[in-house]
Amino acid sequence: MSAHAVPAADPSAAHREPIKAGLDAAALEKILVEQFSAKRDTRDRWNLTLIVARDRLRDAVRHLRDDAALRFNQLLDVAGIDYLAYPGHRGARYAVTYLFKSTVFRHRLALKVELDEDDAVVATLSDLFPIADWAERETWDQIGIVFSGHPNLKRLLNHHEFVGHPLRKDYPCQKRQKLSVNDPMIDQLEGVLLAQGWQVLDRGATGNGIPPGAPGTSLAGPGSESQPAPTGSNTGAPR
Amino acid sequence: MKALSPAGELVELMTINVGPSHPATHGALRAHCALDGETIIAAACEMGYLHRGFEKMIEQGTYQMVLPYTDRLNYCSAMMNNIAFCKAVERMFGVTVPERCVRVRVVLLELSRIIDHLVCVCANLVDLGALTNFWYFFNVREEVYKIWEKLCGARLTNTVTRIGGMYRDVYPAFADDVLAVLPLVESAVAEVRGLVEKNRIFIDRTKDIGVVTADQAIAWGWTGPCLRASGVDRDLRKDEPYYGYDEYTFDTVIGQTGDTYDRIMVRMIEMLESASICRQALAKLKPGPINTSDARLSLPSRSQVYHDMEALINSFKLIYEGVRPPAGECYDALEAANGELGFLIVSDGGTNPYRIKVRPPCFTQWAAFGPMMQGAMLSDVAAALGSINIIAGELDR
Amino acid sequence: MTYKPVPLPPGPAPGPAKPDQRGSENLLGDTVVTSTAEALINWGRRNSLWPFPFGTACCAIEFMGTVSSMHDLSRFGAELVRFSPRQADVIIIAGTITYKQAPILRQIYDQMCEPKWVISAGACATSGGFYDCYCTVPGIDEIIPVDIYIAGCPPRPEAFLEAIVQLQKKVDRETLRVSQALGTEPRRDRIAVGA
Ligand code: SF4
């Protein structure tokens, strides 16, 4: 502990212990291969990534998070990859890579799920890791992977009138899309209220002058309109 | 809006939109809040107002052409992003940079951390109305800018590293200049601490405001100073040492409660630790080559180019095509000023990156901001927002 | 307090006044300065430009540097940074403008009171910079009229100062008549600095 640090009264000493040595890549691989029939990613030359089938993903993640010897308690990032233009690539077009890290042990791991073009759907992790909520929204926005069971799968980086998914390889880099009005975000706010047990009776005059029922402002809850149909087609770009 | 509370009361909630053009949101963040009186009942946060297509743009050019874009991720500490990206690509090549380069990079990393924290803390204090500290801190930042200018000519967006080394070796008086700046940092920190640390107004506005407990911070994936302020002693420099950080003696600075006060103070004191690392690294700085000799990354010397056919071809290839990391996928991270800054690089063996996903440290902080502010007062938003240091450039990319 | 007229200085001997002696300066001595309303108002406007920093990205950090004590924007009467568009005279767009941001920028510009001026700081605001991408506006002059363009990525603080000085010169040249009589904006001549 630092000599400078604010003297600690002591709430959670466990968090101040030095990090423990973790499992090495081979041991992690063994666990995941045996219990979740994962396989090593052939592209991974840095001993990090394992591929799991998408129906085993949630089990694997729950195990990684909760097992006393693993404790992968941080989801660092969710990255979608589109292999459309990858030279010599065969197999599923999309992949989602989840990066995990532990604050208890010194080990890291990436799990990868491969997704076919016409069925780019994977179960959400937003109930296991709160940060997955936004990270998955970003992946949906940028690559167009649908996360089933996600509470509010809205665009995160692009504006709400955007069509298509810019990081797909068939989206032209300079294809600009203008925005006419900003998202009033009333539906999102109501979603947060609903999730806390509030009940919105009347939007009143506070909806920025937007009449109830205007597009994108449904009272029915968050994401009821933005929840996309699980389809692989990229409406924003011609093939 | 009229709403029924969970307890069944009928409450008239006021909705108020903060940002994106609001002084405390620094131009690119938006929080839509529902208020009961002055208390925030619910907050929906939005981002993307500075989404400028970093990940799409860098697929259009070579690996070297990514470097200027990385400057503009966290523009308060541009060099850190340069170094983080170069480190990730070097990891793909399996190349280690020469010792002199490592030492110089450590000095640059820590100086960048200092100036990042300077901006974060002073902007936070300005949001609280403590304008004087802004002048104190920015004077020091200007002194560091002078070093940057001598190093590469630019003040803010430096692009000073190259894959496999540096743009050039540091100038002869570099060490003296850095050693002259460090006392200014320390005295500025001392002055500002003297102004705020025991200041009643400051304490009232920051103590127990925006509290994030250790478990919450971990669950949200927080890293860096904000995680440490919540009392979790995790720092990549200690836990997974790179660039010889295990050779330096320094302390990780941790808070106890994870409130706004702790986050500001952790940053403040981290600057002192960084200054000490700078001194240690400079003491170990020895003459030597600054760029790796690996022909896949570094240009051959001019005399070789003029006399050796292979060197000539290599030089042509590197300049016209750029470097070609081996095909595959690799993730590498370092402890940036805001937390873990990582790059997941997918290479197809070609000269252009196939896909690069940045793991921006403040994404996790901003995602947690809405839940963090529930139950707080509206005026606390500015204080808490400044303390988690959201840099829109890296948040939205 | 009762008003006491200031005694007039003894004038020239009575007689038919010559045309150049009839001005109020001749009557009142050096207690007054005469000017045109236009020059007076422009003088006031020029020396108290209150900027609204619409800073979104890296350029805004350099604007902070410009305001700080080393470069000291207040030497040019423009240090009173206002975050309300209603109180600002000049909006400084420092940073990349994306399509998501564009309606907000337009709204803020519309909320500013006349007379108002626009400084586009940096490559991004001026042309989109090196972000030629699906989400960036290629220059804010697609959205709002611009008076001063500053080159640089980011512009140095000196360039910000130069922009303020150029804007002051421009304010001096402006006439009240066009905007008052027609209710339209004065014709904007565009100036580039810092290149
Ligand atoms: S012009 Fe350069 S420094 Fe300014 S906002 Fe654009 S990228 Fe950033």
C-alpha cells in the first residue's frame, strides 16, 4: 500500500492483496476443452483465444466467472469481427470475441463465438456482466450481431436514423448518412424507470414536445422498435 | 412526466437533458435525467457524438498510418496511445525494442500520465467552480508541451513513436528538461492540494458523491485510477509488468470509498508517483540504439541503402508497403492514464490492418455513470462526471 | 443633484461661422469625442467578443491552452467564455463534428443572438480533417456559415489568437445597415488563418 495513500480504515482488504499467479494458457485450454468442448483458435498465435459453440457460451462464461480457481470477474471488451474479406477464409462470416480478465489471478482469456451470416445471433451476457449491455449494443451497431435477450439493443455510436452496420466489410467507408433530428431518448429514460419498478403514466409536456406515439418514442418500453429482426442482410450497403 | 413510484406514490417527475453541449460534459456526452425535486431518479446516458469512425478509417491504410489516428483517441495523453499501439504490433512481430527505447518510452508514458491527470483534475475542479487550479495546472502542462515541441514539433498530437522504436532519438538535453519539469509538477500538485484538500466547499461537493464500491467497479469492468479509487489495488504496471516497470519502485495509489474525492486525490498523488518513475527511468537511460534492428520493422541506414541491393529493396518495401505483421489475432494492453488501453488486432498478413478493436478505458466508466448517479443530486453530476475522466475521443472512437 | 450646464469655453468672436467651426467638438472642446454610431458599436463589439467554445475533441484541449495563462486570450478581450449561446458573440467550433452532433450545432447556432460570428478551428471543423468517414461532417460550413477558418490539427494557441485578431478586424469592417434594415446576415467574407 502506498505511503501516500489515504489511510485506510479497512473495508475490503481482499481487494488490496497482491494479485495471485493464475493459470497458464494450457491449463485454461484444458478446462474449457474438457468442460465446454472449446477448441483453440487456429488464428491465435498468442495463446489467448478459445472458440466455443454459441450455445455453450453462457455456461462457459458463468463458469469462468464463478469458479474459485478462475474468477474471470471482468469483461473487458466485446469485439465483433467480419471475415468477409479475409483472404482464404472459409466458414462463418462473423465472430464475436469476448475478452476476460481477473482481478484475483494473473490470467487473461478471450472467448470467441463464430456466427453464420444468415444467423448472426448470440445470447446476451448483459445479465452476467453489466458492462456487456453497452458493449453488445456497440457490437450490434457496428457489425450487426444480434444479441438475443438483450434488454435494450439500440445503436450506441451511430445516430438512430443510421441504416446498416459500418464495420461490415461491405459497407463503403465514405457512405455518409445524415441525421434530421436528435433522438429524444424518452424511451430509454422510461426504460430505466421501468427497470426500477416505476410506472410512467403520462409523458406530459416533458417529452421535448414530442407527442406520445411519435416514431422512436414508444411508451411500451425500451428498444421495442429498435429490436431488429435477426437477419444477416446489411440493409445499408449494396452487395 | 407523471409516474408511479415503486412504493405506489404518484410523483410528478421532471425530465432534464444534460448535454451534449454542456460545459461539464465536454461537448460530447449526454445524460437524460428524470428528477424528483433535485434528486435524480433515473438517468439514461448516451454517447457517440464524437464517433468519427476510427476503426473504419484505420482499415483503409497501413499500420504506420494508424499512428496519427491513435493520437486522437485520448488526446490528453496522445503519446500513451502511440506507445500502446506500437507495443501491440510489436507483440505480434515478437519484437522487443532496444533498452534505450524502453526507457524513453517509460519516461514519455509517465509524463503523459502526468499531463493527462493534470487536465482531468483541473477540468474537474473548474466544473466545481475552483478556477484558480486550472491556471496552476495548465502552466505545468505548458512546460511539458515545451518538451514535446523540442521532441517532435507538435504540442498535442505527437505521433512520436514508430512500430519498432521511435521517430528519432531524444534530443541531447531531454533528460535535463524532464528533470526540470518534475519539480514544477510536484509544486503545482502541492499548491492545488493545499487549496482543495481541506477546503470545506470542495469536501462537501465531492465526499460521498458518486460512490462506486469495489465490487461494483469490478463488475463494471473498471480499470485504472477509478478502480483504484474504489480500493482495488490493481495496476497493470505492477500486475503484468511490461517495459521493466518491475525495476522501478513506486506505489499504487488507492482510495477507500470510491467517491469523487478519492478519484481526484488518487489522480493527484499518482502524478507524484509518476514523477518518481520518470526520475528512476532517466537515471537508467543509457546511450544505445533507439530502433530495433529487425529488418521487418526498421529502415536500413542510408549508407546500407546506397551500397546494398537487399537493403535498398527492404527500404522500398517498408516505405511503399509498410510493415506486415504475421496473420492472426492478438490483444495487448497497457496501463494508460485512464485505465487499461488495449488493442485487439486482427491481421491477415497484409499491409493494412484487417480489423482493430480498441478497448477504451473510459467506456466502462461512462456505461456505469447512469446507475452511479441514481439517487444523487443534479449538481453532483458535474462533480462526478469530471472525476471519472471521460475523454470523448477514446470513448466514441 | 441639480444639473449645472458646463460653461462653454469662450468661442471665437461672433460673426458668420465658418463651416468647419460648427461641429460639436468646436463647441464642446475636448470633453467629447464624436464618431459614427457604427464605429462606436463596432468598437464595443470588437473588444468584448464573448466566445462560446463548442469544443468536442482534441482542438478543445488546445483552446483550453489558449485560455490558460501562458497564451492568455483575455489580452484580446475574449476571455469571458460563455457556455450559453444566448450570451455569446462568437462560437468557436473546436473539434470534429459528426452527423450525430450536427443538428445540435445548428440548434446552438440558431440560439445565438445577432450579431454572431463563427470560427472554425482545426482541420476537422473546417474540412472533416483526416476523418473521411461515414459519420463525420466534411466541414461545418455544410451546416452553418463560417467567418474564420483556422488551419492545424490542432491549431496552435497562436493561431487561435490570430483568429480572434482577424475577427476583430472583420467586426470593424461590418456595417450595421444590412443586418438592421434587411434583417439578413451581413455578407460573410471568409478568412483563413494559421496556415
Ligand atoms: S483537427 Fe485534429 S486536433 Fe482538431 S479535432 Fe480534428 S483531429 Fe482533433
